Amino acid sequence: MDYSDVLPLNEDAMIAARERIDSLSKPLGSLGKLEEYAVQLAGIRGYMGGSLTKRCVLVFAADNGIYEEGITPVPQEVTPMQTVNIVNGTAGVNALASLAGAEVFVYNVGIAQPIRRKGLIDALVMHGTNNITQEPAMTFSQCKKAIKAGYDAVYAHTDYDVIGLGEMGICNTSTTAAVAAVLLKKPVDKLAGKGAGITDEHYARKIAAIERAIETNNPDPHDVVDVLSKVGGLDIAAMTGAYLACAHYKIPVVIDGFISACAALCAQRLAALSASYMFASHQSEEQGYLPIVKALGLSPALMLNMRLGEGSGCPLMFMILEASLRILEDMGTFEEGSIDASGFVDLRK
């Protein structure tokens, strides 16, 4: 797979969008990020305005072997249980996606226990990763297979106007912190949070386990696939591939929270231009989120104290991106306004 086949944004379309925005009946820059998003969307799609009518969230489910280290009181069985809830349309991401008129597609790339469910898309690479405190999470080959699974998931949805990426998997904040710590060269305790409400004791165990995993596997920070295969997760790898595919096929892609952002960073390290196709939805409560999006050169649109995952922030961002297009399509310029040739304002118009 060629990770570098990502083209720059369309400059002509961006210039046209910026000129249109600056001519609208408002003070320059007064619609803030909505203006930036409209210009970026024009660059991605090659034309200004339009709509994002067809929307979806792709959710990748996987388990993580580091669970064996007792770093969370949450049972691993929650991964398949909540995955089924998402498939059934009863989870948080489903409620928000319904509001935004978006569909949700769920991929099993690495749930530990065998599971078959109508609506659950089989993209299984392995039944959960290995325990990274003792050995690599997966082989290099398995990692590339997981990346391809995410890439293929987007390829199956290239008729969508915008795609959001999410995940489901117990202990994936640990693998995310491990990957981010290596790529950003930051201490683990500055990136790893308490995840799904763990105790101080579990948190201390979590930090120690992640540090041990990095020391044991010694991943190369200059080789993203090496990092993912040694201390990452199947869900992170799959989302990495999905971001790359969105950039290749010129589809706007929305980042959810901490795990989703880490995969975006992996994609950006593999293909620098891929970040131009990304939009950060909300500021995750996880402490490692901000250093990641800063490294991506992005800033989140929303601050809602969310940390659910599942891609739950993506539908909210879909509506914000649609709003940015509406200002291009529905606002008028001063020249198109109600001042007639004599210079008088006709209030009847």
C-alpha cells in the first residue's frame, strides 16, 4: 500500500471560497471557524459550497492484550456487548448519528471472543492483540492487514460526502497513550488518562504497564507501522488506514476523541498531507488529546467534556460542517442586498 498517494488541496477552489466568504454581508472573519471549514471543504472537494448530504460513521471494534495487566475494573466482555449495542442502534453514537442524518457501520477488526451478528462487518485480523508488556501487540504483517481493513472500509463508502471515525475496545486508551508517547516523545503520564473511570490504583498500574510495554518492545518512533505493531491496537491501525483512504479519495474525515486522534496522527506521519483532509470535532477529556491535535495542526470545534468514544463526536461535527457550507450557499453579499442605484435602502425588499 502506498501511504504517500495523497494530493494537496485544490488551491483554486479554496481561493474562490475565500473570496466569496469575504464578500458576504458580514464583517470579515466574523463567522470564525465556519469560514475556515468552508474553505477547507472547498479545497478537499474541488469546488465551493454544495452540501454534505450523505454522512456516515465507521466504528472499528477490537480488544487489547494489555487488559491482562489488571489496569481496569471494566470486564473485557464489555467490548462485544457495546459493539452489539452499536450494531443494534442503541448506543450514544447511534442517537447522535440519527439526529445528524448519518449512518453507522461497525467493523470487527479484533474482538477477543468469536462473535457473529447481523450488521457487524467482519474484518477480523486477530482475536485481540497480544499483551504488549510481554511481546509485540501484533506482527508487522498483521498491522498492515489492519491498516488495509480500515482503508477498504472507506473504499466501500466512497459515495459518502463526509465520514467520521470511531472505535470500541476496552483498554484502548492504554494502547493509544503508548503509541502517542512514542510518536510525540512525551512521558506516558502526560498522555495517559484514567479512561473509563478507573481508580488511582488502577491508574498507577496502567502507567507502569504502558512504560513497561514501550521499554520491552522498543518501537522505532520514525516508523509508524513498527510503533503500531509493537504497542498499538488493531482499532488504531484500522482507523489509520481509514484516514489515509479518505485523503486519497478526497473525502472530508472527522476525528472523534483521543483514540481517533492518535490514529489521525499515525496517518499524518505516514502521509503528511492527509491532515489537510481532517476535522477535529470535540476536545476529549483525555489529557493526551490536546498534544496530539496540536501536533496535527488542528483545533477542536467543540468543548463538551465528552470522552465516550464510538465516534460520538463526529455527527455533531457533521452538522457544523454543513453549517459552514450553508453560509456559502445561503448568505448574500452587500452587492446582492437591498440598496438601489439611487443609494436608498428599499426596506420593502
